[in-house]
Amino acid sequence: MRNVILIGHKSDPFPFSREHITSHFMTDRLNIIGGGMAGCEAAWQAAQLGVPVTIHEMRPQVKTFAHQTADLGEMVCSNSFRSDDDEQNAVGLLHWEMRAASSLIMNTADKHRIPAGGALAVDREPYAKTITAAIKTHPLIDVSFKEINKLPECGHWIVATGPLTSGALAVSIQNETGTESLAFFDAIAPIIYAESIDMTCAWMQSRYDKGETEAERTAYLNCPMTKFQYETFIDALLSAEKTEFKPGETAGYFDGCLPIEVMAERGRETLRFGPMKPVGLTNGHDPENKPYAVVQLRRDNALGTLFNIVGFQTKMKHGAQKEVLRMVPGLENAKFARLGGIHRNSFINSPTLLNDQLQLKSRPNIRFAGQITGVEGYVESAAMGLIAGRMAAAELLNNKISPPAPETASGALITHITGGADAKTFQPMNVNFGLFPPIETVKGGRKRRKERYKAYTDRAKSSFLGWLSS
């Protein structure tokens, strides 16, 4: 047996002795379909527990619309893991839980962190390369770059193919589950070369000056708009040529990632109260005049040579994108490292198909993890990979672990996708405190929001540490 690399948290002791593993040496392996964040996290967690793993990744043999490299764990939509506040934000709490469980995804994100105010953003290229190196050099993990085009009949498997599941495998999943294919449309935002931005117009500032360091307080680049400029921009946005769906396409959008033109169609002021809101910002070039609207860009790499336009997911055709976005003050000469686009994302109706072990009820040897389960977001997807990897490893070691309690961020997501959500209206969901069991009312009445969120996170942390040590 090859040596096992052991890393851990002081509250997360290695649960199985070397003697236990040796006495239960497995001829079977854990197989994982998909080398994205969920698949890599699942593989890492299982391998750290002494279970041999093979990741089956179809890229670069089979390419996708959104991926640009052959690296594992590539970030395709944004470079942000969102808020890192583990006391007042549910996704920040999920960060905390994953760090406590020695998450490969979170540890790598921390290593390649770049300033982003109160958010956790990463330098995406070295981030993916570090994930790839960690997976490929782990003595218990093998990687096969071949497409798996149907659900396997036997063995232990985790399907972590994400939203861009290949057509053949999607058909196989559909045939097995007996349900119609579920999907929604997702969009990605453009990335601009920093050197092409006019800094005599734009200025650096994080909203409300959030951040502990000067770099964090100036992590965002802001482009101001007058009312006339905003109205002209909205007119151009609404009339721009857009990508049309194929006949028969009926999937909707995920509300957390709406294309900007779809938001604009809901009302001319929608963007000004959404990604283009001017609150918490003061124009460094003209402090006395408050902008009517602001376009924000976030640093996309550690060098600060690339910036992505925050909240500007779009389905405009490439030529139209350049014309419309160059109407933004400061972006008149913008050069694009990547233009935006829209793609179809697939997910399963997990409340009807999965049990609380994330197993397919009709085929318990197959687990699902990541965005295909109906969680939305990088962190949520990786968290489901973390739990699925540990559950699968425990099973292969002749053990069984229960999922984290619903009071935890991880457990709240699992509860939601495996029965807590209404199967008839099931749609992708980010982690949020609305998924958690309510905090009991104490003497003195309802807690204020800040106190309530702190109570949620305190309760969750205690419960999650108990789950890790059990």
C-alpha cells in the first residue's frame, strides 16, 4: 500500500488507523466523474482518509463552452468565492466549515487570495494550477482524461460533472432517473485588460471602504455614470443583438446570475439598484458630485492586469458587447481578455432522486456532488464534494457517517437538496440563512439581524466541529 499523506485540523483527527486501513485494503476504488471543484474536493477528502481514487475528466479530449484550459478545478464564471465573513454571512460560514475540514479548495483559495474588500477572490490561473498539481501528485489519486458517457453499472462512483455535463452522460442520467432533463441558463461576465482602462475617469475603492488593509479597501475599480449616460447605456443594452436560444429551449435563468440585459428588461432602474448601484462610493476625481450609477470591476489576477466587470453576465453577441460596454465612462478603449457568453447548465431533481448520503436512490453505488445536485456557486459545489467524498470513503472503509446537522451550512444545503425543497419547484440555490432551522426566540423578543446571524454561526460552528470529531 502506498503511503498516505495526512493533513488535518486539530478538531478533525484522522478517523481511521493505519491498521484499520491495512486490514480493510480495498481492491475497489472510488471513481469520480468530473475534475471541477466538487470532483477535486471529493477526491482529496477520500484520499486523505486513505481511499484510492480515480478522477475521470473529459477535458481536454472533450471541450466545453466555458473552460479555457485543461487544468482541474478551473474557475469559469467568476474569480470570487463571495463574502468571507463567517459570523454574518452564510457563505462565509461555509468557508469556515470547509477550512475546518482541511478543504483543498479553500486552502488553495487562501494561498492565491487577491484583494477584494470583504470577499474572497483568487488569482484564477495559479489557483487552478495548484489544484491540478495537488491532485496529480497525491499518491492515492489517479487522473484519467477520458469521457465517461454513461452511468457505470458497478463500483463506487461520485458524479460531479457540474453544470456542463456532456450530452451522452446527461442522457444516461435522464434515462436512469426517468425524469425530464432539468436545466437553467447561466452567463459569464467579460474580463478587461487593466492597461486599457482610463484611470483619469475611473477610481479605486471598495464599497463602503470595506477591508482591513488599504489593498482591500481599494480592491474595486469604479466607473461613474451621469443620469444621461445611464439612460443612453440602458437604451443600447436593450436594443443590442443577443444570442437566441435554440427552438424548444424552455429553461429559465438562475436569479443569482441573470444577464444584465434580462435585468434591464425588468425595469430601467433595475441595474441601478443592482450591480450598478452607486451607494457606498465616492468619486475620487469629483467627490462633490454623486454618480447616478457606477459600473464596478474586480481584480481578476494577483498582478492586477485583468479586471472582470462585476455582475455583468451577458448574452449579447460579441460585437454588440464591445460596442455597448465601451459606452461606460473609462472603458471607451477597453480591450477584452474574454468576452461574456451564455450556456446551458444541467441539474437533477435531487429532492426526489437522492437520499441524505447523496446517493442515487435507484443506484446507491452512485453519489452525486456539486452543482449538478442543484446547489449554486463555487463554494456550495465544493462543499457537496467534500461531504460526498467523506461519505464514500467511510463506506469503502466499512463505516457510515451521517451528514452534518441542518444547523450547519453544509447540512442545511444537504437537507435542502435531499428533501427540504419542494420537488415541483426545485431550482438551484445558494447557501443562505433561510435554509437553517430558526433560532429559538429568547426572553426579550426577536433578536436583531446581526445578533441572529451571529447566533446562527455560533450554533453551526459548534455542531460542525462535533460532526468532524464524531
